[in-house]
Amino acid sequence: MATRFVGTPNAAEFPSANFPQITQINQRPVLAYDAATSEAAYWTDVAPQGLTGTLSLIISFAMASATSGNVVWRVQIEAVTDGDATDLDSTTSFDTANSSGAVAVPSTAGYLKQCTVTLTNADSLAAADYYRISVDRDAANASDTAAGDAYLIAVELRDAA
């Protein structure tokens, strides 16, 4: 698989409400996703030439305090093609969410964990599209049982190439 985009906490964009706080752990920037409220962050890019096949997003995270339980991540793609009838001033057009399912947290808080979310719903993302990736912790999901914040460290978009 080829890496097509890497998103870091410092490059994240936020909605007007319900977004993770940017903080640091040992001088490393992270996004602190709450266990009780679904919070979203976005990353924006232009899709490169040669984008092929099914996309996946690798989420790198650590837990602030939890050493047991699961987290559930949701990923959405919004792709806007030249000529689309999408008013960027007033609307969003994210595709249906893709779920990580229940991801077991590391047994030691602060340890790195990675999960891969297959983007079967990718809004027909194609080369030269302006796109946004939305990542949120699905706090309302009954399978998200880990207490405390989940620290998102980075996201990496890959394709099948």
C-alpha cells in the first residue's frame, strides 16, 4: 500500500463544537478524544494522481489512563470534484461513516496502538479531488468501553497501490 497522506494533530481542523483538545504528552502533540462525547477533527488535502483501489486510514493513538476496554473510531471522507454541486460556503457532504469496530486498548497507558479502518465509503474520492478526512471517537457506541481520553497521534491515508 502506498501512503497518500499523513495528518498530525498540529495540522488538524476543527468543527465549531465537539472537537478534541490539542495537548501534549512528553512534548508530543496529540488530540485528546473524550470518552463521553463524540468529538471530531478534520484534515484537508488534494487527492494525488495514481490514487487506486480501496482506501484505508491507519489511526495511531495511545490512552491517557485506560489499560483495558475498547475504543471505536469513525472515519468519514468528503470528496469534492470540480463542477460538483456542493456549496463549500454552507454545506458539508461527508459520506457514510466507516467504523473501526471495537479496538482493544494497550494494557499500559501511553503505549502506542494502531488500527486500520477500511474506507468502503470514500465518497468516490479520485485524483485531483479536494477532500477532507473526519475522525471521531464513537463515544456513544456500546463497544467503546475504555475510560478517559484517547490520544490521537497521527492518521495515515493509504491506497492499494
